[in-house]
Amino acid sequence: MPTVTIGGEVPEALIDIKDASQTDTLGSCTIVVGATQFNKQTFSSGDKVVIERAGGDEWTGYLTANPTDESKGTIEIKAMDSRYELKESNVSRPFFQVDSGEIVRQVIRTKAEERGSEDVHRGSSLAGWESDMDVFELGNLASKQLHEKGDDVLFGGIREGGSGTYRIRFTDVPSRSVPGRAQIYKLETRLMVNDNADQITGEVELVTDEGLSLVWEIDPGSDGFTKYELALEDAEGGEIESPDTLEYRFKISGDLADNTGFAIDYATTYTFEVVDRESPLGAGGVRTTERAISRRFDESALDVIQDLGTEENYHSWVDSNEVVYFEPVGSEETDLQIVRGETAVTAADFDRDYDGIVNEVKVQGDGIQENVRDAESIRYYGVSSREEALIDESIKTSAEAQDRGNGYLAKHAWDEVAATFTIADTAYQSVEKGSSMFVDWPSADLTGYFVVNEKEVDSSGQVTLGLGVRA
């Protein structure tokens, strides 16, 4: 029986431990003990729980409620693993071209606090502005009430026959409106172009206080003023290197058929501040993934970690020091192998029950749909009884959809334990749970690297390993 401590104390009359495991989902366990006076009075909600098993395997968490007296001579003590507070921490912010591992670090350590709107400009002064248009001046249209902010609008003009790209640049953006690297939810701007011949496309580029350049494409249209709400996660990278800069660009197809005017009213950003989050958890075990993404999240911190883990085929867990780990599934590879006819296997069991298995998935994003299959799982289990649908409008590209589908199948196309091998070789006692191991057992259609999810050593020294989830 494992050793259990709760709040530093060992409970009396330990009877059973249910469901204590480290998984990507929030782990929970129930500790069943005798209904002694000590157990009734000693433990309470918030106490730290540590469960140690033979071989050094450990589970840590906290009591989420006071022990329950079942009136049958036993008490149930319920706990959740140390990540439970991440489930209660909400993430509501965008990221722009940030490594997905760094996103995990940030949601563990920090939170975003909304700061409100900040003026970039109000279109009421030429100070700080420059342009290569034929005409660039204040519109002097205050009496027309065309503006929503300030007391005028900026006016630019290009004569008939003009071609190429024209720019209107503002080099005096207040740093408070573009804080940090990219601490904005969105840029809002209002402008008008009398493009009756439909010859003009546009871009808006904003450079933050730390020099990160953000570019959005816009369709200027010809139906009066248009308000654009440009979300951070929809931006692309730009080329302007000067911090605190805003530029409007208008590209003309062919030669302008007529004189064309441009009016710019205002630009505003909606910003947030990144502050440290009060948490006992550390992020020292989080690895970078070498994949930068742009996305907005509106979910719990734990859900963010799980979603990114699915895409990257990473798993998360927390150690006894309350350090969160985010690392590739089966990232530690053992040199030992299980090969039919070579390894001293005394017993082998194969679980081909595909209840709960998903080896086909349809991923739907923002105008994107990809069908993804796991051919190895289909060969082992057969086609799963249902095709899962994953819907996430934050997915913008086919590559992201493929990543999400492959990551999902990596975790769901195989049981945690698809095969169990008992081995009469003490060398296998050194195999650690969570490591990947090569298996070649052709008669069971098992060939490749799998993750060791269970390990037991009996009194004779034989080792039983449960493997599943392809590494």
C-alpha cells in the first residue's frame, strides 16, 4: 500500500486510494480511511496531500473539502492535484507570435488586467504626421461633424493617374497606447476612401513600444466612413522598426481613374497590463516548443495548457515541489526495448477494446476543416465507433488544424495502457514511468515507440510495464 501524508500527518487505518494519477486532465483522488477520531479531527480543506508509491512514483494535491463521514466505519477524503487552482484562474487575452510553451509559462505565472482604451490619435493635428500623397492636410470639416473624436479629420488626396503605394505615417504614438511587446486587445480606427472604381486595397501597421510591428489588411470600400476593429491575434508581422509608429498604406491597382480623397478620423487601442499571479505553482518544468502562434484565449489556465498540449503532443503534470511540467509525451527515451523473441517476456496482454478510443477526427476552425486519422491505431483497434469533431474558431490555418487533430489523436487514439508486458529481467526495473520505449510485437500489430504509463515490480524482481499512447 502506498504511503499517504495529509498536512504532514499520516492518516490512521488507510483502506484504499482511488484514481490518484498524473494526467493532462485535472487529477483527483479519494482516500478511504477508517472513521477514527484522529482522522475526523486532524484533516481539513486546503491540506496538502502527498501519495508515495514503490519506485518513487508520487502524487501531490490538496484537500478540496473536509473529510466526509460515511457512517459505515470509513471516511472519504477527497483531493485534487496541485493544478486545481489553474482551473479557477481565467485567461482572457490574446498572444501574438509567442512560443506555445512560453504561453503556458505566462498563464501559470501571470494574468492580464484590462486597462481600457487609449487614444493613438484623434485626427485633429498634423503634428507628428508625414505623407507622400499629393495632398495631406487637415480637412477643416469640423462644421460637417464627420468626426467621432477630436474636432477634425485628416485629409489626403491622390490625383488622377496616381499608381503604386501611398503612405500616411504617424511617428508620435503615445507609448501608453502600445504598451510592452503587444499588450493590446485590438486597434480601432475609422476612415473613408472614395474608391468608386474599386482600385484600392489598404493596410494598417502599428509598432508597439518595444518595437513589435503588427499589420492588418483592410478593405477601404467607398460607402462613407468605416470603423475597423483589428484584433491582435489577426495581425501579421510588419517591417517598420521604429517603435510607437502608426502607418496607413493604400495600394493602387493600375492608374487611378479619378482624383481620390482619403479621410482618417481617429485610432484607439484597447490595452491590458500583465501582472504576476498569486500562485504556489512554478513553471520551471515547462519546455519551449519552437512553434510560435497568434491566438486569443478565453478559458481557464488549465484548459489553455491542455489545448496546447493536444496540439503539441505534450503532457502536463506537477511534481511534489509544485512545479508544473509541460513536455513532449515520452520525451525521455529508454535504451531498453520489448521485442518478441528477444526480450524475456513471461506474459503479454493486449487490450483491443476501443471504447473511448478515437482514431478519426474532424477539425473545424475559422473557415478551415481538416480530417485527420491515425492509421496505426486503426490497424490495432479497428476504426473507432465514432468520428470526433473538434470546433475552435481560433484556428486560422490548415497547419494549425492538422496540429490540433494530430495532437488530439496522439492522446485519444490509444489507451493509456494498450499492452502489458511482464519481463523477467531486473534491468527493466530502471525504466521510468513517462518514458518512451520501442516495442516490436508483430503478432499484435504493435511496432513503434509507446509511453510507459504503468510499472510494477514484484517480490521476485519481475517487472510489469503497461504501455500505451504512441510517443
